[in-house]
Amino acid sequence: MYHFSDEALTTQNYQRCLERLIKTSSHEIGHMFSCLHCTHAVCVLNGSNSLPESDLKPNRLCSECLHKLQWNLGFDIGQRNANLVAFFKQHGLLEDLLLAEKDKPLLGREN
């Protein structure tokens, strides 16, 4: 986690560090399940060459990458999004929460 903080980890920079850790982990786990770098849309699977560049992309799969991963793993997309909403709320990741909330009606989970 130290790599993802700009300085010593504190309560003030913890969330930025957590966001970076989740983005990088999500990106690399996507590769583990045969997803390549995304060129379809702005996506967590876009390549990046630095932390500032990574900070610009959302912690979110585009619809194409989401469906590739879902095909590979067979999970319920709506339930996955509901779990992400709960996680983002619990950890105060407000930007990610807003995106996940926005996706709810598109993914079949309104609650």
C-alpha cells in the first residue's frame, strides 16, 4: 500500500491509497481472467503508465469488459453491482459509489 500513497499513510490519504489499490488490483485481476487492455471506453482495464494517469480513470469496468468478465466467471451482474455499492458506501469511496449507483437501473438492480 505504501507504493500507492504519495507520502506516509495517514487517515487523510488513506482513501486515495485505497482507491489506487482497488483500481490496480481490479486491473490486474482482469488480466488474470483473460481480459486485455481496454480500447473500447474509459475503463479500469485501460493501460496506465503512472499513478496520476491511473487516478484519472474510474474504478469501473466499461460495459464491454464487464460482459467479458461475466461471461468468463458467470456471476450475476446486478448482484455484483449491489455488492460494489455496499462496499463503496462502507469505505466512503464516494466517486466510485456515485458511478455504481448510476449503473443500478442499467444492470437490473434498483435496490
